[in-house]
Amino acid sequence: MRRCDGAEVDVTPAFVVAAFRHFDNCDGLPLLHEHCLILNRVQRVGADGGPVWGALDIYRLYQSVVAAGTLNGYSTSSAGS
């Protein structure tokens, strides 16, 4: 796969996310929200057919952080968390 700037991009089928659910804010008031950590390592198939570890292209992920939070059903705002 190739990006619009011509850089070659490998596609990986999945990545690892750890989600931590919180039921209140720092003041102890009820505020259901989650913090998600995305592992910045992915495995892809190398030129020789074997597994190769690499890093995510987080620029596009960062651009989609609000949409991802909306799909998850929670606000992605960092205010008060």
C-alpha cells in the first residue's frame, strides 16, 4: 500500500489496545470514561515471509482520535481526567 506522499506502508491485520474503565473523575464525582493505551508495535510479514516487528504510523491515528472515541461511545476529551 502506498500513501498519498508516495511512502510505502505495510498493512497489519490488528493491533493491541489496553482499556482501563474509570467510574469517577479526580474529584470523586461520577464520570464514566475509559483510557485506552495502544501498543506502538505491530507485526507484519517481511520480504522473506517471516514476521517483522515495526511501529505504527500514529499520525493518521492521532487525526482520528475524536472519531475513535465517538465510536467507542465515550468522550476523548482529556479535561478532568
